[in-house]
Amino acid sequence: MSRNKYSFPEVFIRDEFGDKYIVRRDNEYVLIEGKNEDITTSYSEFYGHIMYEDVVAKAIDLVKPLITRDIIVIPQYTSEEYMNGLLIKNNTKPCLIEVKGFSPMIFINEDEIIDYGDKIAYIVTGKKEVRTVKSPCKGRVVLVVNFPWEKPERYLIVVVRPDEARRIRIRKSS
């Protein structure tokens, strides 16, 4: 549960345009690099790559809270032929955890299971006190979104029930 070996995940949203796509061919998910105008007409199910932080504005209703569009998260994007991903369907009700403070240290990554009361972060308050942030919910972490331009710095951690984040295998196209 340490972000020392952290690698930035990639996020894809259904029916979104991007610089690369994940398409569904029969029962297989395939990553297609580069912009391709035929994607939207050739495949009934396609997911466009977006900037990681944009997932909040494009696919998460923070008020309800609710996942409003299907999302694929690749926790560790690699150069391998196959990668593992998480598919989160729209209408999923997530647990949203906000971590806000000076110099936050997050202990969890995407695809980890957390339980009630688990230590998930430390923050430094305005009074220079260190506070522990504990999880108010149980489930699978699907997104750890950082907003470094906000002061104090803020993270939004999105957690869903483990059965609401389906593991998928994604093949890179040749």
C-alpha cells in the first residue's frame, strides 16, 4: 500500500474521443493506438483515452455520487502485449473519499482492496499537525485522482464494491 512504486494509470471513457482507444471485439478488449476516425463507426463499444483528472468532470457525479459513464482504468500501463484493466459500469454508486491538506501522502493505489478504518493517507494541516486519514468504506479502489493545482492539495479516491469493478484483459493491437 505504498505509492513509492507508483506508475500513472490510464483512463478510458465509453463513447469519448481520444488519442487512443479500447474497442470491444466479440469478447475481447483491444487497445488501438493513435487517432482513428473509423473507430466510432466500426465498433458499437469503444472507449476513448482521456487525461486522468478529466474523469471526474466527464464520468462522475460528485453530488449523488454516481458513475455516469462506463470507465476502463488500466492501473499499470505497460508495453506488454496484454494489460489488466478494470471496467466500471455507469450507474455504479461509489464511495468518494476526499483527502485534502498540505503535502498529502497517499498509501493506496488503483485496484487495491480497502476496508473500513484502513489508513489510506497522511495529511499536514494548516497548523503543521500530521493527521491520519482512515477509510470510511470498504471496497476496491478504482481511481486516485490528484488535483495538485489546488491549495491545499486535494485527492479524490473512488471506491466501489469489488463486484462492481470487473477485471478485463486488454490486448494491444499489432
